[in-house]
Amino acid sequence: MLRLIRSVAERDIDWTLVDARLLVHRAGELVHRGHTRYEEIYRIPFAAACRFGFQERRELLGRLAGPSRRSGSRTQGRRVRSEQAREALAERLQELLTEPPGHGPAGVVHNMIWECDDFARLLAEEYGPRLAAPEALPLLRHWNTARSAKPSARWLRQPYKQAFREVYLLTPAEERTGTFSNRFAGHVLRYGQAKTLLNQRGWTGLSIGHWDYECGGDQGAAVRELSGWRARWGMHVVSFPEADGWDTASLCASEQITFHRDGHEDYWHSCGFGELTETARTRRDVLARLLPRLRIADPSITRQLVP
């Protein structure tokens, strides 16, 4: 049983927030029934919680990490067992719920350039650590527009790299190729983390690992449907199978992104220029009789409708 629990916890499973809530609730029920293998009971819930940000983690595990507020003789036993579980899991809970110093908005504020602006620098030092969970944000002046009256200066690039950008301008190389991009190719990624981020942004279908090498199980692609296009981002396994236990890959490498038409060209061509169906012929006959009687009738169009 313990081997099964560890195997599930180590797998790359796309847990949803609802799944994680149910897992935490189920683990709590097992503790209240007297089970004392706390680390094993919460191994799968903790693995599911790791797939979410710190705000979601606090929502999932905050009750477990904080003291129980229930009172009464009926809940005395449950409270004692909860305290025992909390003490046993304290180190792991602290690891899951404590944000790194440079994580989130606080890290962004500290990395901004407060050039010759003592007021803004003071605010950054004073309020930066509190920005991880702010109640009220102070007014911080922008690094470049604080003293500039030129409207064009507002559009200058900020001095720190953005974590995510939704729109990337085409490079000359991409304009020449037209159907593929090598901009994001050749990067080694943590497979589980990359797959989670891609799924959150609408990409689907990526599943690679150390299985069925002869049929390409170590290669795959994430696909995203766009308006009239389909984007396909290739990936392949680069981690060692022995290190991954011949299961889901821990590391993958990105390949080029290719762009394909959505496959409806044949449909539109047949509808516009193919043989008429029975329904289409009926509509044509009705229009051929109706249009000549209207004031807007055009003889050239009427002649085209007559078979």
C-alpha cells in the first residue's frame, strides 16, 4: 500500500483544485479515524498542492497548518489528533506554505530601478516584503516617467525581464519562414512544470515518458487551437530512464513551434465551388424565380442562377 501511495505521489498527474481539496479532506478524515502514518497519509495531497501557487496552497492547507478552533467534548479527540498531525508535518507544511524571498510581487518591486528617487526607494524598502499579500498598496512612481513629461517616454522598455508575455512580435526569421518558429526551441525544461503551465494556457495533448521508444513514446507535442490555425510545439525526453524509474520524464527539451491551417480548406472549397447538394439546388431554384420580381434584381445575377 505504501509503495502504491508513493508511486501515485511521484507521478505527473494534472490535479485540479477540486481534486486537491478532496484529497486533503480525505486525509483529514483518515487522521480523525486514528491513522497515525501522517507523512504517508498526506503524501498525495501534498503532491497535488505543489502544482498550485502559494495562495491556493494556503487555501488548501491553511486549516491543517493553523490551530483548531473547535471546542466541546465531542471534538476533543479530533483536536488532539489534528495537533499530532500538525506537529509531525510542521516542517513539510512550512516548506509548502513559505514563499521564497524573491517570489511574487515583492521580488519584482525589489528588482525595479529606483533611479535618483529617494522617495520611491524608501517605499520599495518599506513595503516590498508586504506585497506578497497586500491590503493596501502605496503609490510607487515609475522608474523612467517620474520626471519625464514626454509621452513617448512612457513606452520605453522596463529594465527587468517580464516573466510571461502574451504577445511576441515576429522576428525577420519568423516572417521569412511563415509556418514555424525556432524562438523557443532548444531549451531544457522540467517536464511536469512545463506541462502544467502549458495546460493552464490552453495547450493540450503533451504526454511523453520512458515508454514505447519504438513507437515514439519519448516524443510528443503540445497543441493549441487558434483562430483558423493550429500551433504545435514539439517536445522530447532528455532525462535518463534509470533516474526516472522508466516512467514519466523529469526533463524534456523544447523543439520548434509549427503552425498549421485548421484543415477546413477542403470544406470551404467544396461549398463554394463544388457540386450542389439537393438543398442547395432547391435554394437556387427559389432564388431564380424570386429575384427577377424584385426592384433590386440584377440580370447578370439572375442569369448565373439559371442552370
